[in-house]
Amino acid sequence: MIRRVLVAAAVLLSTVAVVPAAAAATTSPPTDPNVRYFGRWNTSTSSAYVSEWAGGYLVVGFTGRTVKLKQRRAIDFFVSIDGGPDVSYVNRSGTVDLTPTPLATGNHTLRVSYRPIAGSYKGDAVYQGIEIDTGARTFAPTVPSKLIEFIGDSITVGQQSSKQALTAYGWLTGEKLKAAHTQIAVGGACLHPAADGCLSMREGFLRTGLALTAPAWDFGRYRANAVVINLGTNDVGHSVTKDQFRSSYVTLLRRAREKYPTAAIFALGTFRKRYVPETQAAVRELNAGGDANVHFVATDGWIDEATDTTDNVHPNDQGHRKIAERLAPIVAARI
């Protein structure tokens, strides 16, 4: 009896199929040389690259049918696959499936941009890589050869527009000109280092992140073909005098020229007409010193506060589109 039971058990075991363990997905870390980063990314930690300024983004090519984004902690972000519309993901963390419906087999591109810090929003803009199909690979995507850098405050951030940096005039201008773009901007920023602590973009321009104690930015990591500055909206509320503003603008223009020797530099008159004569005076000082590639741009009539802003200050989506339509041909003519 015992012999028959043992034989039957042996027969049963011999018929059980052995299921192989699932093969691990292919992982692309932040250090993958096929990832192209735009903006100022802090790459000091190889497992997590950090983007603090508005409008930073990355682009990577991949094969296969699926892709997942690896996030450290919760953040809102936008994803475009194969140049399609930007899809919004809200408050996501961990490994996020970006292709619940698999793609067609072949080569694909992924662009990821994080929601910038603005107002009370404090997301964790940290890229930890992607996962793609087993046996798939990444490849270097085709990216624009020219780059435009936008320096500013909440208006340049795109604060109060529908997709923040992605619906701001800087991003729109870059896309219209088929150029790469960076938005070195944060809400509430001033140009001049005001006594009450308003963040000075005169100094912030030199930094990797938002704090003035952040590491100095390595300007050898990219070269801008054009720099567009839109500052002065906030300084008036921080008791910055006209002379202080003009002097700080001259300093910022000289720093931009030092870092980007061949770039066309554009100083926009603020849309609320604050410090416009001082901005013009700063440009004239650079011109008088022999730099003819610094330009003042009058913005009178570009937008209507009643219909093109959310609060008489911050442009809505329509306002940002109008600004980009005016600005793009001005920049294009110089680059």
C-alpha cells in the first residue's frame, strides 16, 4: 500500500510543470549616457538626479513596448511619448507605469518634465530612471542643436497657467523655434538682493538649485544660444530703488555674457511696465561697452491684463501664447 502511494506521488510530481522565474525588466539609471537632460540638474547623487528650477526636462529613446518611470517621493509630472501630447500624472511616487496600453514594437522617445515649485506646492522633482521591457535598450534621441535660456520669476515659471512651465511663454517659444529650452525661474524672485530676503536672480543665475547656498552651476554643461530675461515685477514690492535695479541688471547682463560669450541676450520690459527705463539703461550700458548683442525688447501691448491674465499679473494660457507669438520671431532673427 505504501509503495503504491509513493509511486503515485512520484508520477504526480513528474507531471507538474516547472514555471521559470519572470525575467527582470531592463533598467536605465539616471547615469545612462543616452538620457539627455535640459535645465540645471543636480547630478551629485548617481541614483537620483534633482531638478529644482522650472522647466527642467529629460529625453531618452527606448525600444520595446512598455516604459515605467521610477520616482523617489510624490510629485506631479508630465510625460510625452513619441512627441505626443503631454499627459499629466498627479502626486505619483514609486514605479509609475506610463504605458498601461503597450506601444507598438519599435523605437520610441520619452520626455519627462516635473511640476516646478510654486506657491505652496513642494513636490519631489527627482528622477531615478526608467524600466523597459526585458531585452529592450535605450538609445540617444535626436535633440535640437540650439538652446534658449529664460531667466525670470513666477511669470516665466508659468505659475497659474494650466500646465505651469509647459504652458509658459518660455517653453512655448522654444518649442515654436524647435530649440531646446531652460527656465531658470522661481515664483516671487527679484532681480536685486533685497534687504527683506527676496531671492535675487542676479545671484541665483549662478546656482544649480533654488537656494543661494546651492552648488555653483557648471556652465560648461551646456551653452545657450540666446538668453531671455524677464525680471522686475517683484522688486518694486521689496523697496528696491531704481539705481539698485539698474546696477543689478548690468551685473546680470555681464554675468550672462561671461557665461555665454556668443549668445544673443534679450532684456524684456516687464508686462506691468515696472523698471522699464532702468532695464533700457542697463542694456545701453552694455551696448556702450562694445556688446552689440544685448537687446532691449519692449512688450507694450503684448497682452491685455483683463483677458490675458488670471489676476492682472500672471498670464493665463492665452496670454502666454500671445507672448510666445511676439517673442519667437525676435529671438529667431538673432540665432
